[in-house]
Amino acid sequence: MNKIPSLDLSRFTSKDPATKQQFVTDLGNAFEEIGFISLKNHFLSEELTLALYKEVKAFFDLPKSTKQKYEVANLHGQRGYTSFGKEQAVGHSKADLKEFWHFGQEPNTNFEFSKNYHPNIEVSEIPNFNKVGMEAFKMLEKTGVYLLRAIALYLGLEESYFDQWSTYGNSILRPIHYPPITKEPEDAIRAGAHGDINLITLLMGASTGGLQVLNKENNWIDAIPNENELVINVGDMLERLTNNKLKSTIHRVVNPPKESWHQPRYSIPFFMHPRLDMPLNCLEVCIDKESPKAHEDIMAGDFLFERLKAIGLIK
């Protein structure tokens, strides 16, 4: 497979059962084969996308000293700002060439498990930053809920299987700024080869290229969505839950050609996490003689904590 498949979410929401089932089959096959798709007719409008990029660029254009007001050490990068050079991919010694912000799920008194969610940090210098960010958060979350329903059907589960775990899940919206490269990076790239931690990732179209996916033939291919499409990929939690049936594909963001080093890059992934108390035990429907249980039982919160240590956000 030399490119990621493009799917249409409106086929899943169709009233025609055959059309809906075909989407489920196409999604599942793609997630088994390469772990990535691009998606059109999702719930994030073009207008909201443009508005968010405007706010994000305004934030990263703030002076370094201003941005650092919003970097709170004891939050381990889970809310607010994380400065340049703080995170590296698992197994890499060089930090990624990026800075980023995290919007997260807000605590809700109706959900006891959400009391551990930290409130989002308000940016006083940019009045609409938080409002627009959380509007996009909700539309990407809604899209993710529908995709998880399709995944549940593909696995032979009830369509609503993931609903209780994704409702008020510990998800993160991460606007990323890759600044212009001003000197030889010494083996560092904008984002080292890695798999995502979460269930699924929904990536808004980046301002420039650079995202690459490692296919089954061990070749790096460019992940280039069509206009207004999201790039969706399986995360490590979902791979673990499905006993490696669905693939959390290794991907990276490479540096541009030297003549383009002066160009910054902006990217906004939505990392869809379940509730912290979701068991990630391999599903019985994914275990058989040919595919024996491959992972030990673990809770989502414990798995997340281990991975945040591995990428350097928890020391």
C-alpha cells in the first residue's frame, strides 16, 4: 500500500445498511492493513478549522516569555504550553523540533472519574483562543465517537461498545508549532518515528507537508490528505485492546528540504483517549489459536502514565 485510503463518514451515517456496512468494512481493512485513513464529511467545518489555525498562529507568535507563563511543570504537559525541545519520541535521545499547546477535557461534576482532569489554562492575551480551541475539540470528539462505533461493529462488538469509555474521555487537542530551522539539526527531526499512545488520532490538515507513514513493506510513504480531510490513525491503546489486530502504525514528521527551512509548520492532532479507568485488556473476540493474547492487562490511566514517562513529559 503506497498511499492511505480516503473514506467518507457520510457513508457510515447513511440510512442504507449496505452503505453503512461497506464503510465499516473499508475502515477495518485499512486499519488492519496500514493503520491510517483520510476522512471527508466529518463534523469539523472548514470555517472552524481556519479560525483555529488563526488563533494558534497568534499564540505561537507571542514572545517566548509570555508563552512560558502558561507552562505549568506539575501538569506534565497535559494542559497549557510545552516549550521547544521538551518531548522526544520513545527510544530517541534527541528532542523533537517543536513546541505545543494542550486543550483537554474539562472536569464535570456529573462524571466522578473526571475529577482528575485539570481545568484548561486560559490565555488572556488572545481572547478567542480557548473558545475556538474547545469548539474544535468537541467537533473532533464527535467525529471520533462515530469512528469508534464503526470500529466496534468491525470487531463484532455492539455498536455502542466504546460509548461509555469515550464519553468524557481523557482526550487532548494539541496545536503544534514547528519553528523555522535555523541551523543543522544534528539528527533531530520535527517529530521522531513513533506510534501514538491513545485509541485513535484525528489530525487536521497541516500547513505544510512532512507527515510520513511506515507501511508493511517497511517503506516511508507520504500521508497527504485531500483538501478538508482529516488524517485518522490507530493508537497504541487500540492496537493493544484488539490484540494487534488493528495496527498502530509508526509515523514521523520529517524536516523540509534545506531551501524550505525558513518555513514554519503548524499541525493540530486530536488524541482521542478513553476514560482513565478503561481496561485495555485484549478483547476476547480478538484472541484465538492463531492470535494468542499478546499483552498483559492494564488500565488506560496506568498505560498513559508509563508512556508519558517514556516520552519525557513526566520525569
